[in-house]
Amino acid sequence: MSNSPFLNSIRTDMRQKGYALKTEKTYLHWIKRFILFHKKRHPQTMGSEEVRLFLSSLANSRHVAINTQKIALNALAFLYNRFLQQPLGDIDYIPASKPRRLPSVISANEVQRILQVMDTRNQVIFALLYGAGLRINECLRLRVKDFD
């Protein structure tokens, strides 16, 4: 299916319109999954109802994250609205549930115990990360002129 003339024409169209390679790969992935979900029916023979069923199944059966479902919707909106020029209109699909994750936070005592087993260099790095709320990449990109 990856060498399908239909998918190749979508790929060519996206490249001509200047879409990013990552967007191209992502959209083609979701378009393939949509076609396979509907037992290889051609998208021109389908419409809003099939898109609704696919997006709802992602939430119900696959339990995907809400952002994943939105990416799939964007890919299918591109397919129908821009490529096939068959506007979908409003689609009443079941949205994926929002994840209920709480961030884990370590206590001040746990921080002290971690710092005690580190050498001085790593203590400074860890204290900077923890105290300033920096991500690792942000810490790695710090320069001397970033400090007062």
C-alpha cells in the first residue's frame, strides 16, 4: 500500500505545496490507517460518516490521546478538503478523553539525599535544574552571558 499511486499523488501534492517532511509522513500514516480501517475502500467513496467512525474508534478502541486524535483529524481534513476537494463539514465524533496525570514531585528531603551522593559538578547542575525549573536541554544550552 505504501507504493500506491493514490498515496504517491498525495505525497507529490504535499511536496508541491511545501509541506514539511514530518507533516507529509504523519499525514500519510493517518490516511493509510483510515483506508485500512475501512477495508481499503478508496477515500473518494467515503465521507464525513466514515471519518467520524474512524476518529471515534481511535478514542474508544485504541484509547489514543486527544492530540493524537486531532492529528488524525488534521490529516483527514487535508485529504478531503485540500486534496480531494470534497469538504467534510462538521464532524460529530467522540473525542478522546483527556489524560488524568499528575506530575510527580520529589520532596526537599529527597533532593537533599540525591545531592549528598553527587560530586560537586553534578550537584551544581542538579541544583540549577531543580531550583530554576530548567529542562535538561535548557541547562545544556546555557552560556556564561546567561547569568547575572
